[in-house]
Amino acid sequence: GGHILEHEGYHALSKRLTPHIAIPTTAGTGSEMTMITVITDTQRGQKTYIGSYFLHPDVAVLDPTIVTGLPPGLTAATGMDAMSHAVEGLFSSLKNPLSDAYAMEAIKLITCYLPKCLQTPDDLTARGQMLLAANMAGTCFSNAMVSLNHAMAHSLGALYHIHHGTLNALLLPHTMRFFVDVASDRLALVAQAMGIDTSNMNDEQAAMAAADAIEKMVEDVGLTKSLADWGVPDDGPAKAADMALSDGAIIYSPKPVFDTSEIEEIIRKAM
């Protein structure tokens, strides 16, 4: 009961909801495994959260026949959303061995099967593996949480109404490079999961190779537009950077982020 914003924040729900069966229609968010609901507060012009263990579905059904008709752009954007969940989960401040395992397998599956979903949309094996990847990435970030990349995507999405997965995809390589100084060992795991030969690289080199590989993958799946092409104006990065500082996801970044100019610089690199 009540207004939805009365339940804003974490653990404000007092009891279980009605029976909840989740059937995802995209291979992206993995929300059938998460305790998070993100909503847009139109009065404040920003995205906000409801987080509660009572939001976990009782049953999740992953049916690849449901997602075979997903358009290429949406297939790519939601798939890269799952990728961002897994990558951010690996370097989040709440990372743990279980979330790592889910993240690594999700990255492997997305690297392999997202291109196949775009090449052969009716490939039920590829679609099913992407549903599993999104599910595992959702499990990962429901435990480890996401960080700065999502904070920026939430802010830009609220301001300019751009698809969430598209924003995560365009921002992710730049966010990874920003965190190389404190999370190169974690980002090197991304390279390994993507099948990059890191045997002759140190952690920093492997981390940069992972960021480059993600950037190439974003292009290969067709998400080639810049933020400016999606309608972000020249003053947009500054506005979004300021809003991102108050987004709950930012606190799980592998290093403190308090300077809006740093955030603005990352966003401008995606312009």
C-alpha cells in the first residue's frame, strides 16, 4: 500500500509480497535474481531505488523462445547491461568469491553468445545462454553491487531518457580505465574471462586490454553512437556528474569518488 516512494531506500518493506513469478523478456538486467527495483521519480527528475529481500521472486522462468524476437538494438543494449553488471561486480568494494564466480562465467557467456544472438536471432541455444548470463550477472551484482558506471548511467538516463543498457555500454570502457590505478588485478580477470591471452602482460596491461576489448565489443554489437548522438548536450556531462554523486551505486566504487570534475571527464570521453 501507500505511494511507491514511501518505500524508497533499502529494507523499507515490512513483509513478503504476493506470490511473484518472474519471466524475463530481455537477457539483460537479471532482475529475476535481484533485490533491487529502480524507478524514475519524475518530480525530482532522477532515478531512485527500492531494495528489499522481499522483492526476490519466488520462481524465475528463463524461456529463450520469449527473447528470440528482441530487436538487434535491444538485444545488444540489454546484453551489454548484463556485461556491465558482471564487470562492475568484479571490482566493486563488496566483491566476494561467490560474486566473482558468477561474474567470470557471465562474462565468458556474454562474450561468446551475444554476437551469436545478433547473427542468428532464432538461435535458442545462444538466447538461452544469454538468459543464463544475465541471470548470473544479476546474482553477482545483487551481492557485490555496481558502482560508478551505473551511477553515471542512472543520471544520464534520468536526464535524457536514453536506454540504460546503451549508457552502461558506452561508459564502461572509460570507467574501467579510470579504475585501473586501484583495480588492475580485478580488471585483469575481465581480460581472462573474455579469452584474452594475458600471459605476457602485467595486471595493468591486462586491465587496459580488457577495456579495449569491451570498447570493441560495444562497436561490434552495433552500439556505435556517442552520447552526443543520443542527444546529450554539451552541458550534459556536468549535470549528470553532479547528479551521479548522490546516486547510491557510487559508494561501492573501488576508490572514493568525490570530485564531479573526474566524473564529468569520464562522461565526456563517451561524448
